[in-house]
Amino acid sequence: MASGSKKKNIVKTILKIIIIMFLSSSGYLLICKWLMPPITITQLGAVFGGYGLHRDYVGWDEISDNVKLAAIASEDQLFAEHGGFDWKAIDKSMNAKPKKKKKNKIKGGGASTISQQTAKNVFLWQGSGWGRYLRKVPEFYFTQLIEWVWGKQRIMEVYLNVIEMGPGIFGVEAAAQQYFHKSARNLSETEAAMIIACLPNPKKFSVKPISRRVQWRAPQIVTQMNHLRGDDDIAELLGE
């Protein structure tokens, strides 16, 4: 009887912890609809890793449309249309046959949408291995919630403010000042594309001095930006 009572108490305790975590995380998500995250796990990692923390949060109207379009063109071309997940891309990546890596071949983007990347950056952690698999369920939960609660503009606004764009450099305003000595609202097409081109690995692919990856990728992003201009869904998202 005592053993059964202990098991019930353990189950109750676990359920209480889950409920508390659910309520607190949901409350934090709601707060972040209007306020930028005070700190993220990735930002803390940069601080403890010796890279420092350089950031300057800015609002939607203080970010050039070139940056928003570059992010969509490079990271998630269906961002304005999907509900948080690109199921076709996910299915393709799940069923893709492994290929031998070729020397100097640069891997393209995966199935992770901007919404998923935002959820991961704000509420969760980076990394691969077992941590990546542990992250999948809460990532799905937070991605769906921010789609419902925040909406597309807020997701993009937070995304462009919290992602790392260089060692210890977080957000497009800090990146714009660091690399081009101007504000994010004044970035040109090419400058925006260069910053976004570093996102697969901002500690490895530098904007200045320009890395081979950024030099190769930025013109491709500009080309895709020009293809996407005039798209009705994207134009509505950008407020054009």
C-alpha cells in the first residue's frame, strides 16, 4: 500500500510540474507577443562561450523590407502561406536517401521554417544529437502557438531580432551596425542578403571579412528576392 501511495504521489508531482511548466511557458509566450525576450538560451551560450552579447532590439518598421524578403527567400519561401510547418519539405527530408558528401559542397537549407526557427531560438535550445530529438515535441508546441497567438509579422520581427548573425551578434540591427555601420532600416538588397547568407553557421560563415559561403550564397538570395517581389501573400505580409 505504501509503495502504491508513493507512486501516486510521484505521478501527481510530475503532473503538477508539467502543468506549471505549461502555464508559465504559455504566459511567457503571450508576454513575448508584445515584448522582446529578455534573454535566450542561445544568447546565454554566447556569453558563457566568450563571444559576448551584442544586440539592439528594433521594431518591425525599423527593419528594411530587404531583410525580411531576404530571410523569406533564403530560409522559408512559403512563410507567408504555411501554418508553421512545411510538410512537403519535412516529408522530403524524412524520405531522402543519404548521399555521399562531396568536397567543398555546401549543404542547402532544410525543412525547418522561420516559425520553427523562431520557436527554437526564443523558447528552446540549439544543437544536434539527442538534444535535437528531445526538442522536437516542445518545438512543435511552441511553433503552433506562436502561429496562432503572434501572427506572421510578429514571428518575423522576433526572428530577425533574436537570431545569431555572427559570433555573439544577435539580431539584424546589431549585424547592420557591425558590418555596414548603418541601421537595419537602411540595408540594401545585397547587404541584407549577405547578412542572411551567414545563418546556417554564423560563427563559421562570416559577413566581414566575407567568407566563401556568403560570397557564393548572397547573389543567389538576391535573385530569389527578385523572383518573390510582387507575390501577393508576401506583399501583404510586408504591408506593401
